[in-house]
Amino acid sequence: MLAYVRKVLPPMSDTERDAIAAGTVWWDADLFSGKPDWEKLRRYPKPALTPEEQAFLDGPVTQLCAMLDDWQIRRDGDLSEEAWNFIRTEGFLGIIIPKAYGGLGFSALAHSNIVIKISSRSVTGGVTVMVPNSLGPAELLLRYGTDQQRNYYLPRLARGDELPCFALTGPEAGSDAAAISDSGVVCYADYKGQRTLGIRLTWNKRYITLAPVATILGLAFKLHDPEHLVGDKDDIGVTLALIPTDHPGVEIGRRHFPAGQSFQNGPTHGKDVFIPMEWVIGGQKMIGHGWRMLMDCLAAGRAISLPGLSTAAAQFCARNTGAYARIRRQFGISVGKFEGVEEPLARIAGTAYALEAAGRLTASAIDHGEQPSVLGGILKYHATERMRQCMNDAMDVHGGRAIMDGPRNYLFGTYMSVPVAITVEGANILTRSLIIFGQGAIRGHPHILKEIEAAAIKDGDEALARFDEEFFRHLRDLSSNMFRAWFHNWTGAFLAHTPHVNGVEWIYRRLHANAVTFAAVADVAMGLLGGELKRKESLSARLGDVLSDLYIMSCVLKRYEDDGAPAEDMPLIEWNAREAFYRIQTRFDEVLVNFPVRWAAWLMRAVAFPLGRHRRPAKQRLMRACAQLIMSPGAVRDRLTVGIYVDRDPTHATGRIENAFAAAVERDRIEDKIRASHKGPRKGSPDIALLIRDGVITQGEADALARAIATVREAIDVDDFDPAEIASREESEPHGLQRRAAAG
Ligand SMILES: Cc1cc2nc3c(=O)[nH]c(=O)nc-3n(C[C@H](O)[C@H](O)[C@H](O)COP(=O)(O)OP(=O)(O)OC[C@H]3O[C@@H](n4cnc5c(N)ncnc54)[C@H](O)[C@@H]3O)c2cc1C
């Protein structure tokens, strides 16, 4: 078996090994074992902000949100000067920097909540704040910087005296970031009048967020030492350095124009630029460790920034689309009452619940010391994909109202930004196909990594002894998982040890059965395909989908209990559960249909589906219940959208909708009264004077109805422009930006 395992093991490059080794495993390992300990999850402390963090959210974050007008930002091509100053001076660039260095020193949970609130107002605002706090100079310095670098840069970053960016991507190296052609050569040169050991750098980077306005550039490049000035290796490997952007030779300042958004993003170049060795992050001892440093930082960052932005979008869609579906009437009724519209509304509501649940728990795990790289990948992919679906659904429900761009349109800017979230921090197809299961299978699996390590041992006897021990444990777990999966799928996990929580026991049981089945199927797939599974992306992507659904459903159940198991939230839990179980069933089926070893596919089919494929998606009744929750005012709607900025100013885009929603609720109440009296016509306008005379409604109610109808009418209006205004805008975008950038 050892010989067989050595043969089927995937050949692994150093960069792959670093990527796989990055971060830690947590609940993902429980799911991979096929024996998830639900009590462990339930006992996990309820995520909570400190009073100071809450005060920051209620104070400066709310103030910043009030300053952000996304339409104006998109027109101006930048945040206002007032917003930029506020971001710098109030500490937004130092959320993750410890207090000792003058930063806010907030938790990952607070960081995530701040990103959610700002992004719900403006994607440009959200990206501008999230990037310096995510994978970038501050995080790298905190983990790897020398004392001198930390003491110099961190207080300056926290105060906003420095604006950072981080450049990895280049024209030839996108997803395959390890293929960067940017290079540095170790050499001596004259620097500030002294012969100094350093690096002569040449780079060509693109897509770099904040680069056009950055004062320090974090740069990833491959380091070479042909003269062996620092060791005996020619090629040292990926190295990271921090370079002030006013350093001679650094070319920076031109802008890309990403998906109509106005956050700062652009290329940077440099040719034969000499930097002293002390500018390498972590100093000379960290040369060649850049890839591992990046992977470690990405492990945590990926779980916060883009999932936060996606949660913001989902909550924003839930609040405003639910409201609009009630306000807007066609064929005499609110459009949200049509069965066809209930379906997207339910999806939006359910997604807003699940994304908040997953973001909250994962951020909390980071605060408890985890660097959940697999879970970060799950969140990055699924949060952004589900956000994409939410945005499409919200656009569909709004119809033309969301298509006509202008200051009244509160959806279009975020809708356009969706591909940004899909592409950055690991483009989604790659993340789904390679990272989630690929990394999860090796890191989360209880035995695989140990077997790989044993197989790599050169000494034959020791390799055999270590391998034997692990392999037989593995075999025992595999046969146990196969049997338990078959048994639980027969019995609906009736005898599984799952928690007793009112109303959701059945979800725990099915989740348990699915987790055991996943462990068994994943094990057989890895055992029979070995390294070949890496190339069978369609299989590993689908197994990754199952793992992701198991994780996100675990988060949903955890949130439900942490929130005090409110009965009113039950439709959202049930919708998520039914959709997840149906999806899991479909993914298992797709894996088995495509599995190349046919006898094993049939065996696994007998284990996974002993009673056939009998899970069904959410029924219309359930979708209606979910849709109603976001079309009605109340605690559930407020709880579902708790993270976002709610504007109540009726002259602003979303404030107008909030106002009209309240008016529509009043309108519907009065009209119900009229309808119930059988004195109002079924169609057309009722004769109000007659209704007052007959005592059906009071004069006050008649006035309120007239006011509500006018408010609603105003809210469905869209913008129109003087043709000259549109022509001048077209002229100014994006060429105007280039002109401005070129002019400095
Ligand atoms: C708005 C924006 C901001 C950015 N900010 C920064 C920044 O600040 N710093 C920085 O360094 N970079 C930044 N990036 C770069 C970003 O990380 C890359 O765009 C990303 O890594 C993808 O690279 P690519 O665009 O070249 O796509 P490509 O690598 O060309 O990929 C094209 C497609 O192929 C798929 N694909 C590639 N390989 C595989 C595979 N093995 N299996 C399956 N599918 C695969 C991808 O998923 C994608 O769908 C930014 C990009 C954008 C758009």
C-alpha cells in the first residue's frame, strides 16, 4: 500500500505545499472526519462585539456612511475629500493594528461588521477601507515585520500618514500568482552615500487596489542571488518588500477603471530600482519566504473582506427589495405577492440570513486564534456567488427601476461591482475547483496529511511503521463511515447523536447523515483517484460544494441558537436547510455520474442513496413565508438586516424607499379596511368621500391614504437627464479619469 500511495500521491510543488500548509483547520476537520461533534459547535462562545467596537460602529462608521453618496462617488471617480480625511483621521486604516501601535486593535468580528456597514452604503467606500486592513502591508508587518519596521510603519499606517497597497498580480501571473516574472537581484549599490547590500528590482504589476494613491507599495517578486552574496542558492524564491512610492524609479499613479467603480486601482512599474535589504518585510532572514507569508495572511483575510461585502449586499437587497416588492403594484397587487416573485424574494431573505451566520461564526473563530484557510475559501466563494444571485434577483424584482441609473438608483452600482468580488482574492472558478476541496481534503482529513508525510520519509522502515499505523486507522474510519453513512441514509440519522433543539432536530439529523456520507465518498474518491483528483476539477469542485453546504448550514444552526432560537426566524432556517440538502443531493449525484471508477460509483450510490434521491427543494408555501418576512415591517426584517446602514432621509435613494415602505404598510392597512367593508371597488380608485360619509374610514385615514399613495408614487420614480448631461458624462468617463491621472 505504501508503494501504491507513493505512486498515486499528487506531485506537489513548494508553492502548493505552502498553500496547503497555510492556516489552521477547525470545524472543517470535524466535517471531514464524518463525526461532527455538534455539542462542540454549540458550546462555541456566542460571537459578540466589545462596547468599544459597538460604539465605533454606531459612531464613526455611521458618520462615514452618511458621508458616502455612491452615485456622486461614481460620477466623481473618487471618494470625496471629506470622506478620505475622515477615513484617515478616524483610524479606519488601522482597524487591525494593535492599540500599542496607535491602531484600533479591533477583533475580526468588528472588522467584518465595519466592512459590512460601509459596503452597504458604497462599494468604493468598503473596498477603500477593507484593503489596507486585509492582505497588505499592515497584516504582513504585524506577522513578519522586524521591530524597526513595525515601530516605524504601523503607527504611521494607523494614523493614516501612510496609504498602503500590495502588488502581487501581473500580466502573466493572475490566478497562477506564483508564476510572477517580477524579479530582484541581490547586489551592492551606493545608497545614501554608502555601499549597501540590497536588491535591484524590476516589476510590472497591474490591477493593484489603492496603488494610484498609495504612499507605500508592498511588492512580491522572485529573488535571485547569482553572486551568492546572501547564501549558496541562485534562486531564493518569492520575497516581499515595502517600498515608499516616492522612491526614485517607482512608477505609480495611472488608473484602471474597474467595473464602473471608483475605488483607486491601477498598475505599477519599476526598472532596475535599487532598494536596501532592510526594506524586505521581516528583513534578510525572510527572503524567499514570501509565498508562505502571503498564504498565511490570505487564510484569515479571505474570510472577512469579501464575505463582509457580500453579506452587506445580501442584507441591502433583503431590506430594499422586500420593501420595493411591497410598494410596487402591478395588476392591482404588490408584486411581491406573485408566486414568481416570491421565489427570488425567499432566496434573498434566506441568503442574507446564511451569509451573516457564516461570516459571524468564521470571524469569531479567527478571534479565537484560528486561521481557517479552507473555511476562508468556502466563504470567499460561496458568499460572493450567493451575493451574485441576490443582486440578480434584486435587479429582476425591481425591473426598470433598478436599470435606470442615477441618484435615485440604489442597486446598480453594487450590481456592477459583483465581478470584482468574484475575481479578486482567488478567482471563483479556481477557488471552487482547486482550493476548497483540494486544500480541505489534505488539511481537514484526519489521516491523509499524516500518510503523505509518512510516505515522504526516506528511511524505509520508519516510513513503513508510520504509514502502517496511520493507514490502518484510516481504513477503520473509512469502513466505519461507509457503514454509518449507509445506515443513517436508511434511517434518516434517527439514531445519530444530534442535539435536541426545538424545531431543528431534523436538520441536525440530516446534516449529520450528509456529513458522514461526505466523509465516506470523499475518502473513496481520494483513495481511488489519488493525485488524479487534482485534475478532475469537476469532482473536487462538487465535493467542495458539499463541504461548503455542510459548513454554512452548521453556521445557520449556530446563529439560530445564539439568537435565542426565535420562532419567527424558522422559515429562514428551514429554507436554508431544504435548499442545502437538495443541493447536496444533486452534487453527490453529479459526483457519482462523473466518477471514472464505475464499480465504486455504484457502491457509493448504494451508500448515499439507499432510498433513492428523495430530498425536495423548498416548497412555495415556505418561499412565501420567507418573502413575507422581508415584505413586512418588524423584528425579523430588522434582525435580518442588522449589519447595514439604514438611511431614513426621504430625500436620499434608500431613505425614500424606507419612507415609502412605511407608507405602503399604512396604505395596505387602510385599503384592507375599505375592502373588508365591501364598499370599495375591487379595481380602480374608491370614492373616498363616500367611504368617509359611510364611516368606513375617517378623514384622518383618508388623508393618510392620499399621503401614502403620493409617497409611494414618488419612490417608484426614476431619474432622467438632459441629453447634454449624458453626453458630457460619457466624454468624461473613463478618458476623463485618464486625463486627470496623466495630469497628476
Ligand atoms: C478590481 C480588482 C482589484 C484587484 N486588486 C489587487 C491587488 O490589490 N493586488 C494584487 O496583487 N492583485 C489584485 N487583483 C488581481 C486579482 O487577484 C486577479 O485578478 C485574480 O487573481 C485573477 O487573475 P486574472 O484576473 O488574471 O484571471 P486569470 O488568472 O486569467 O483567470 C481566468 C479564469 O480562469 C480561471 N482559472 C485559472 N486557473 C484555473 C484553474 N487551475 N482551475 C480552474 N480555473 C482556473 C479563473 O478562475 C478565472 O475564471 C485585483 C483584481 C481586480 C479585478
